[in-house]
Amino acid sequence: MDKIDSKTSFTEKQGQLLVKLARKTIMKKLAGKSPDFGSNAMAPGLQDESFQAHCGTFVTLKIQGQLRGCIGNLTSTESVLEGVKRNAVNAAFHDPRISSLSAAELDRTEIEVSILTEPLPLGYRNVPDLIQKLRVNVDGVIIRKSHTSATFLPQVWEQLPRPQEFLTHLCIKAGLPSDAWKSSELEVLTYQVQNFEEKH
């Protein structure tokens, strides 16, 4: 497979493997070596051809519901497996908004992996049309203007359920005026995700 699309999906079992892979990768980085726990059991499942799909992935870390790191890529030339490993390390140690994760924090950290569909342009005529076309709790949204861009995963709708508020905060994240979404010069793309939260 080259790219994931709306017809491609991962099972809950596959998703949990990806979450475990993310945790194992962070543990390896912290310890300087690969932990033995679960490594042998995971290996056969990770051989599944589905994991060779090329698509965007995000890894989100939280402690008691508070963001502890979130890094990802919207599209990819690498496999899902490689994307999850790279973004797990980046979320834990290279999110510029947050200090690096410590070994003491890892046990309390909740890990979530998101697999993205290919972002597609959202054509809209005007502001009311844009608001109407956005699907709350379904669409991840990318905004672009000149060389500036930003995205919110669909999970962000939980904190910002009103499209106007969602777009306002997304513009701020991009470093644009908060009302830039009201301009027809703004390019909007949407995508969907499968997200998998760690189960204990």
C-alpha cells in the first residue's frame, strides 16, 4: 500500500499494537536500550502489511488529561510504523511548547496514536458555507495562508465544539489574526483520523 484512504482502516487490536510501539520507543529512548517487556509478543503482529501504508501519524501524550506532548505529520513518505516511532520520540522530547518527558513521568503518561487520511481541499464560497461544511467531531482541519499553516486533530473539537471558536484558535496557532478564517484567501483542508488510546 502506498497511501491510506477513507477505505483503509485499522482494527482496535492493530491500534493497540501501535500504542504499545510508541511506549516501547519512548522507553528505549529514556533507557538507552530496548526493554524486553512485550517486545517478542509484539513482533509478529507488527509484520502485518497494513502497517506499511504511507500516511500521516500523530502521537499525543497526556498526564491526568493535560497535554504533555503532541507531534505528528499530515502526510508521509514512510510507513505507519516508522511514523509512529519517530513521532513518539518527537512528542516526548522535542515538542517546543513543553519540556522533555522524564522517566519518572512515563508511568503516568497516557499515549494516543492517530492515523490520518490524506488531507483534501475544502472548497467554500463564503464564511457561512465554510461553517456549514465543517463536520464537528469528524474533521481534522488544516489552514494555510502564504507560508503559514496549522492543524487541529478532530479530537480538539472536544475542547472547542463551536466551528467559529475552533477556527479562531486554529488561526492563533498558525500565528495569524484570530479572524483570518473569515478571509477567502485562507486555504482550508480536512482529513479524518482513527485514534487509539492506550488501554491498561
